[in-house]
Amino acid sequence: MRPETDGLAPPQAAVVRGTDPHGAGAERRRASRALWQACEALLSAPADPRALDRALAGLLQAFDCDGVALHARGPDGEIEPWHACGEWRSAPGDLRDCMTVPLLRGAERLGILDLRARAGQRWRPAQFGLVRAASGALGAALGVRFELERLRRRPGRDRVTGLPDAKAFRERLAEELARVRAHGPALAVVLFEIDHFDALRARHGREIADAVLAEAALVLKLALRDGDVLARLPGARFAVALPETDTVPALRCAERVRRAVEEHRFARVGNLSATAGLAASPREGLEAVELWEKVERALALARKAGRRRVAAAPAALTQ
């Protein structure tokens, strides 16, 4: 998983080497990587019981502290203890700095992260900056995971991923195209496919294959905007409707999302790749059937070109 990382690894970190004798820039980069690894492990947790251990170990490394405890919202809506890592017992007189970080998705509090400093350690300014990033990044990961788990049993939802199913996506696509016809803002549609998924299922079995799809849904959801529409289609395909987005920005978005899938390490199966095709309305059509044919044609072109890429509908590339 790799959503926008500007808050964690600012551009100046790349040039800090000559002006940063104490290595603070390298420390920030290490801490940022450890934080993203912790976020990825949280996404893997439903399929991998050891993922929470890896997540908290990553946070221990990111914050360079002795103890990390994660609390999350339970079924009744209350924040409850979930998992802990490191040293939390203290001898008499062993007073430590501690920090409590709310984990937020927007304005919604989904959990709490407790941190216990090393003996004699004071929290550094760089760590406070990382705290702000952790609040948003871990909160987003928890929020998406809880949302999709809650929605799996509802009508119109895919039971493996919790995403809208194919029928629900067709209905939403029709609504979005009606807006295009009435008001004129562009709408891009992207079709993602997990590469070589049939071989993965034959090798690992249906249970693990379904876990991969559920984990992919989390990665995709986190990489997209709140207003984008993500759905699970039959097989290993995911459809995305990008409102107010034309071909060129859609290509950039699709490539960013595709890379997020490729850079994520899936529980039990490791790294995977994805291929995508896209088309945009009104340029490629105002009707759902016409637009979808262009999207599938673009995906076929990307597959023929060797997969692991994004292709736009041919007409879009010549205009």
C-alpha cells in the first residue's frame, strides 16, 4: 500500500545528506518506511495472524521506543485494547515519557496508539511530526478495513471484499453518466485486473485467493479518493469510476493505484502485479455499454503489451 506520502517523506529529505551531519534526514526516511510497513501489515491482518505483530514491530522501529499498544473500535463502538508489543512493565521509580495518539479517518476516531519511550529518552521534534502522519495513515488503514468488513453481508455488496458488486456498479455508472449528459463533467472508468490470478488460485487454493482479493480491495480503496467508486467484478477484476476526471489525469491515477498494488506485500503470497485499462466519457461515449466496451478493449491492449501497465482506449490516445 502506498497512498500519498508527502506528509511522511518531504522532498528535501533527498538532499539532506550534505547539510544534516546528525543524520536526521535518514532517520526520517527510515521511520517513514517503517510506518508504511505497519500500515501494510494492518491491511494484511485479516488473512495473516502474525501481521499485527509485524505492524507493531514496525511502529516500534518507526518511533524508536520501548512499547507500542494499539486500541481499536469494537463492535459496540467503544475503543478497546487490541494488540501490544514491546516492554510495558516498569520497576518502581522508572518513569517514562508516554504518548497517546488518536487514529483518525477524517473527523472519525477509530482507535488509539499508545507509545512508551525508552529509559531516559525524550520525544524529539521529528517524532512529533511522525505522530501526525501516523494518526492519519493508520486511521485511514483501520477505517477502510472496518468499513469493508462491516459491509460484506449487505445487499449489493461482494461477500469476499465488502465492495459494491457488479450490479451495484452498473447502477452507479448509469447515474454518473446521466450527470455527464446533463452537466458535462468528464467521467473516467478504469478496469483493474490482478495478473495471473487463476494460477495463484490453483497453487494456493480458494481460501487464500479470496483473502488476496479482500486485501487488494483494501489497498485499492486506500489509494483512491473518497468520492471515487470502487467495485469488485467477477474473477480478479475491480472497476473504478472517477468522477470529474478525463483521460490524462485518469491515466496518472490508474498508474499510481496499480503501483500501490504492486508495491504491497500480500499475506502468504508476497508481491503481485496488476494491469489496467480505461476510457473516459463523453469522449469515448455517453452510454454505459459503449464506454465499457472501450474500457475492456483498453485492458486487452495492456495485457497484450505485457501486463503490469495501464492503457487508455485507442481513440483517447489519438485525440
